[in-house]
Amino acid sequence: MIKITLPDGTVKEFPKGITAHQIALSISEGLARNVLAAEVNGEVWDSSRPIEADATVKLLTWNDEKGKSTFWHSSAHLLAEALEALYPGTKFGIGPSIETGFYYDVDFGDREFSSDELPKIEKKMLELARTKSEYIRESISKVDAEKYFTEKDDEYKLDLISGLEDGSITFYTQGNFTDLCRGPHIPHTGLIKAIKLTNVAGAYWRGDDTRKQLTRIYGVSFPKQGELTAYLQMIEEAKKRDHRKLGKELELFAFSEKVGMGLPLWLPKGAALRQKLIDFLQRAQIKSGYEPVVTPHIGHKDLYVTSGHYEKYGADSFQPIKTPQEGEEFLLKPMNCPHHCEIYKTKPRSYKDLPVRFAEFGTVYRYEQSGELHGLTRVRGFTQDDAHLFCRPDQVKEEFKKVIDLVLYVFGALGFDDYTAQISLRDPENTEKYIGSDENWKLAEQAIIEATEEKGLQTVIETGEAAFYGPKLDFMVKDALGRKWQLGTIQVDYNLPERFELEYTGSDNAKHRPVMIHRAPFGSLERFVAVLIEHCAGNFPLWLAPEQFIILPVSEKYEEYAKKLLESLNNSDIRGLIDLRDEKVGRKIRDAEIKKIPYMLVIGEKEVESGELSVRKHGVGDIGTMSIEAFSEQLTKEITV
């Protein structure tokens, strides 16, 4: 008999060789039908794989991320089986699950392939799924694996096998298809009820542009047709909310090939929105004891060699800038933290001075590959709302709690109310991967855990996901469409204080290393704005809207009155403009709706004579008349954050 520990702490005894499926069956038949895989001692296994020793077991269903991942990886194998049936001689690269769905890289040889063929492949996949073929795992020797794919003439699988150790190789077979794969997989193909192949793209083998370009087929699958229907509806809504589309329509930002790929140009309205975000956080930071600093866009190469950033970013980033002086090189700044370390060192620090909190909206540069650039979410130049706190080890918990307060304040002001905090700890079985003493790690990890508990945060703990220099807390936010984004991060760092030899004098009159906390509620302004645009579909909170109202004169003779009205409202610190075009008022209203301007003020003879405003609200319509003072008071109240 072996002991199986379930997630709720229950320990049950089962015969040696029990499977996760059988464990589920012992609980209920309904659960057994829904189990896709199992997490055994932290590793995801097939639900049919025998468990030979005491273990901690979590049964994975569609509601678990790792369950979904297993489902989608199994769907990639089903795609490959369909391709092999429809296009004999096709060769296969890799077919992983991704954040939403899966893909498979394939080589069709000389055959031309078009996205028009995707419906035919979907139909074949569903036909194969209905056979309910089991995914069968088989351990195989390296010699036999090489023999199999040599006979099949698949050089891509042979390339993968060459990097594997004998004794660690497994095949998976379902129906008439066998693949080189670590697994795991779902029990059988019949669980896959709905499939949509979404896109076709090119991908170089192993990401090497000197090697052959393969055809990458993307797809997504679900255990119920209704879930696919809902997903496709969400995709259509996402297209409407795409920040690249709305950014252009709302005149927020643009890109220019002459300026360079991945280098956004903020247009006047976008710059106003961006500045409002900066001002909002700057005020909150100053109230919380942060000191604003400003650092250059470049730094001496030695600065980033010392920090370790040159080793991390140097080869794949913008190359050093050479000066007329022999051997002198500078780099575009990839991170703000080395500069802040040098600011800390500008004078001696005492334990009484700590914590010290430096904050900067600092623009940094990283050379992302052109194929990875995507609107504002993946750029080569971006501004971080960066801050670095230097504190004593006994202050870490209190500083963490204060940063959590600041992050939640930002989320609340911008309508992000569905989030999870992920605590990333070091792997206790592999501590040599990390720097810093065990004592400091335990202190920092406990401080993060206690801080999140005291703040009542919904958390998940990921062991082994800490950075090498310290544990961290990431905020995973769900937007209006249910998509997850990582916004806001807090990291503890023992690495840079050591590298830069940062010190403070303790109460014992001896020198000590401060602990450094990295913190960025927005992350990057560019990415944050992109997520915000898609979350609110361009309907920004009134306080953040670049234009809060627009005055719509019904004819030219009311323009002077409109200009005086604009001046009056602007003096009340409300932002707006006048539409002076020679257009009918109906057209002006439609255009203002498209531009998502929150309030429209229609001005005609009646309004001029009465001194009142006819007010329309975006997305609502006519909300009646009110005095200028009442309108101003209403907006001022609504703007208050």
C-alpha cells in the first residue's frame, strides 16, 4: 500500500500502482470523467500512469490551468494525426500548448498550403476525436527512437532526439499517429468536442532564420461546443477592443518606420492621457514617502557590467555606443535600477535613514526581435514607473505592505478589481541557484507571505519561481474579457546591493548591506495603457479621458458663445474642445461618439437664451439640460479619484 496526500490534506491508502484516474473514481464517477491529468509531487502526469510510491496528488480538470494545457497539447497531437492522414509525407517539428490553445510546426515539403484548407483539417480532427483513441505512453531507447524516425524520414524529430539522453525518451501514440513527446496527455481523444484552427504563420526551425521555415498552424479546442462559441464571441469583442485599432481611432499613439519599429510616438491626446497617469501615481508616491529622481537614457558600459544587465541583455540588445575616446562605450539604458544604486551611494547612509525610496518614470530600451513586437504591449522603448526601496531586513515586511497598498490604489482607480497575487519563492531543494543567505531568504519570504495575509489578498504560491536574487510578488489581473495580464510587481533583491557594495551603518556601528525592493505598479506605461484601452474599450474613466467634453454648436453664429463656455469650463480644470466644423449637429454627435468623448454639450438658440446646456453622455444619449455650474460640479465630482 502507498499513501496519497490530496490537496485538502486528506491522506488515503491505495494499492501500489494506483492511477490518478482510479483515485478519482474512488471519490466519484463524475470526477473521474472530468479528470484530464494529475499533478504528482509537483509534476504533471497522465491520469493512467501508475503511482508506485507515497505521493502528493492533485487531480487536474478543465478548470485547472495545467489541465487546460494538457488538453491543448493533446489537441496538437490530434492536429498532427489529421495532417498526416490528409497530407501523407508531412514532417513534424514541435506541437506545444500555448497560453490559449496550441500550434504545430510542420513541413509540407513542396506542397503549397493555404488557410482555406483549415476547415477540412478541423473536420478530420473531429472525425478522429470521435474514435476515442487512447493516448498511450511508451518508454523507448534512443536507438529505437532514431530508427523509427529515420524510417519515417523526419529530420526534425531526429534533431530533437539528438539532444536527449537515453532512458529519458518517450513516445505517445493515439490512433495511427506516433510522436516523440514527454507528455502528459488526456486519457483519450473523445474528450475533445470542439475545435477551431485560427491562424497560419511561418516559423523557422528552432527559431533560427538560417534554417528552413516551417508552417505553423494555430488552434484552440474545448470539451464543449458552447465554450468554443463563447470563446469565438470573446475574440470578436477583443478585435473591437484591440488597442492598436482604438489607439489609431482615438489618436493616442502612432508608429513610424522612419523612427523605428517598436518605438511609439505619443500623439497629443495620448501624451495627455500618459501624463495624467504619471501625475496620478507621482502624487500618490510623494504622499507615501518616495523621492523623485531622474537618470540619463544612457550609461557607461561598466555600470551594466557591474549590475549584470550587460551579461543578460548585451548580446541581444542595442549595441554599445562608441565615443571619440578610445575604448569608451555607453549603452542605452535597459534598466533603471543600476542608476538608482549609484544615487544611493552618493552619501553615507545610517540605519536611521532607511528606508530610502527613489522613484522615476524612466525610459529604457531593449532590442526585441521584430517578430515579437506588438503594438504597445511589446516595444523597444518603454517607460517604467520604477521605484527602488533600500531598507533594513527587518523593514521588508512593512515596506511590502505599503507597496501593496499603492498597487491596489492604482488598480481601484482604474477599474481592475479581479486579480490574484502570485508569491514566487525559491526552490528549497536547489538553493545553490540563488544568492543571499538562508537567513535573509527566510526573512524575506516570510515577510511577503505575512504581508499578503495581513492585507487579505487572494494568493497562489509558486515554489521555484523566485528570481535568483530574491522572492517576489506579481499581480495577475483579469480584464473585462477575462484575459490575464501581469500588472504590478514587487521584488526583493540581494544581488544589486552586493554587486554595487551598498552599505549603511547599523546601530552596532558596523557596516551592513541594505535589502533592495524593486516595485512597479504599472510595469511599463506603454503596456499598461494598452491593457487599459482594451479593458475599458477606450472608454476611459472621466478623470483620465484626454477630452472630457466637447461643445457642439448647431451653427456658426453660436461659436462665440461656445468659446466663452469652453474658457469657463477650462478654468474649472475640466478638459474639453469645440467642434467648429461646418457639419450638421447630428454628424458632430456621431463623430464624438466614435471618439468616445464622455460628454457632449449641444449649443443652439435655446441654450444661449436660457444659459443652460443640453447635455448628452457617451453611450447613453440625451440626459437633459443643466446649468453651467451644475455641469461643472457634476464633472468635478465624477473626476475626483
